[in-house]
Amino acid sequence: MTSRPEFAARTVGMRPSKLRELVAAAAAPHADAASGPEPLSLGGGLPPAEAFPAQALARAAERVLTGAATTALQYSATDGDPDLLDLVGADLAGRLRLPEPAGRLLVTTGSQQALDLIAKVLLDPGDVAVVESPAYVGALRALAGYQPRIVEVPVDGDGMDTEELARLLRTGLRPKLCYLVPNFSNPSGRTLTARRRVRLAALAARYGFLIVEDDPYGQLRFAGADLPPIAADDAEQVVYLGSFSKLVAPGLRVGYLAAPRWLHRTLTVAKQATDLNSAAVSQRLLVALLADPDWFAGHLAGLRELYRRRAEALTGAVADRLAGRLATPTPDGGMFVWASVQTPGPDALELARAAMRRAVSVVPGNEFSLADAFPRHLRLSFSMLDPARLVSAVDRLGDAFDDLTACG
């Protein structure tokens, strides 16, 4: 009998993601009219195809591969393409008030790699990691692989409850890091208020933990005023994560981080051991696009308008068709709303299963908590469907409610 090596102990905490399964389902070919209705997804938080600047990327690819193919197709520096670092640094110097970004920036293979690298260099088994709750599933997965004790701090209408975090700290909690998505959080859609940003930075300085500020949606605000990043208050206690996945295209797999100088070198060494460097050709394509600031500003304006229309279509349809059954707040940006199933009514998992039978996908709230704390919530994404299909998806959700009512 052939013997096999045992898996590492850290794999015990690894769980498959239902969200990745939804992404795969959304990417599958649509059913034709003869086999059933077109599947509609309110589940995965993906940019739609019409958000991709395909023509601009095609022109950029021609320029890059004609004029600098040797550089674009070769290995590159671990910390990133120098021109891309300059462009990102100039942007962060304004938004983060970071006057000297050199020595702080690292290009990563999506912001998911940044999360993994931070966990890898900071967390030993049993260390405490604080997360907002509900939390981004990818962060829960990235942290869990390093076997920390994950403590969930609730989110309300103003973002993470920093007073609850302060109470936990006063009673002896000593985290190494605190992870959150402060702008239009995935999954809650909530934004951390300016007052709470200042409070969180003060707590990090007092108790000596690192804030991991993940900001993939901050530039997708379509209502209200921008808020300064937490990193603008204390660049030595915050690592700021950015990504071009939602702003240009996720297939490029380019993100970045701005880290305190004391952390940057160790993260760079960890990345060297992980993948040597992020894809040089993707970085050169982004340089070709970002070098034209007028183009990029116009592209962002178009994305904001696209998501504004879709957010209004989804929340308006829920208010019109599901009043008394499902409640959604009004988002100011991003791609998500955190919907609550009203009582009396089914729990979210029952509703998600019934919705799937009606060919519409939603994600039950317990997916976003290790403690299964959200049995009556759904994450709804308005990013992937045009307004007419969003209305149809809400109609199907209504049918799913009816199916459950008919079944008692």
C-alpha cells in the first residue's frame, strides 16, 4: 500500500469558498431559451465586461509589445516596474499625503497576494487578528492559513464599531493586525466615518497593532464626498492596499501596497520567495494607460456612472417589489448592498437555495463570518447586471419568497 505524506496542520483552517463557486457559475455559458431562463447573478462582485477598457488595452498592448517587448516579456524587479511605482507613488502622495513613497511601495499579484504576504510575515499560530464583521471572504481565507485567532468586530451604519474594538483592547485583547475595507466594504457596502478613521488610527498607535486598509473600491464613489484614507493619519501604523482589478481589469492581476518602512523590506523578501515578481507585461500595460491622466479620469467617471445606475436599479426594485420582505441601504459607491431578510420570513440560506432554483444567485450572510453571525442577511452585488436584468433578478427573488411561503 502506497503511503502518502500528511497535510500541513495549517490546512485544517482552509475552507473552499462558495463565492469562488459562484464566480465559476457566472462564467459558465448561459442556458439557452429551450433549457430554461438565463441565469442572473447578484452574487459575485465582478466587474462587468462593459467596464473593461478593451480597446484602450489593445492599443496599449500594441505600443508595449512593439516598443518595449524585451522589458515587458522579461522578469522584472520584485518591488515593481519603476514607471508604475512612480505613477502609483504620485497618486498616493496626493490621496495619502505620503510625501516620500519611495521605499514603501510594492506591486503585488492582486491585493489578495498583499493580504497573504502580510499574514505570512506577521502572524504566528495563535496570534490575534481583528477583522470587521461581516468581513471580506478572501481576507478570512488568507488569514486563516496562518492559524491566528480571528476576532470579529461588528460593523454598523458607520463602519467598524471602533468603540467595541476599544472595549476589547481595554479588557486585554492584543491583536497584531486589524483588517478592514473602509470604503464601500465588501460585503456590507458601508463606509467608515471620518471620526472612526481617526479613532482607529489612535488605537493602533496606542496598542501597537498594524491596520490593514484594503481599498479596492474607494475610487468608485458615485455619491457623497471622499474621505481621507486611514493611512493619511499614521503612515507608520497602516499598510494601504490598492488594486487595479476593479478600476481596469481583474485579469491583469495587479495590485499594490504602501507599507511602513519597517515592514516594507520584509514583505519584499517574502514576495521574492512567493513569485519573484508580478507579471511585467501587465504592469507595462497599466503604465501605458495611466500615463494619460485625462484618459484615466474619464474612464473612472464612466465606471462611477455605470455603477450608480445599477445601484439605483437594484435598490429601487427591492423597495418597489420586496417591501416588507427584504431591506437594503442606499450605497454611495462600490458594488454591494447588505440586504436584511425581514421577519417573519425565511433565513438567508433557505432563500439563497430557493433563488438558485429560480436561476438567480445571491450569497447568504454567514459566508462572511467565521461565527455564522448573519443568518438573516444576503450580500447583493449590482455590478454584473444591467438595470433591466437587475429588476428581473429582484422579480425572481420575489418568486423565491413566494415559493417558500407556499411550502410553509
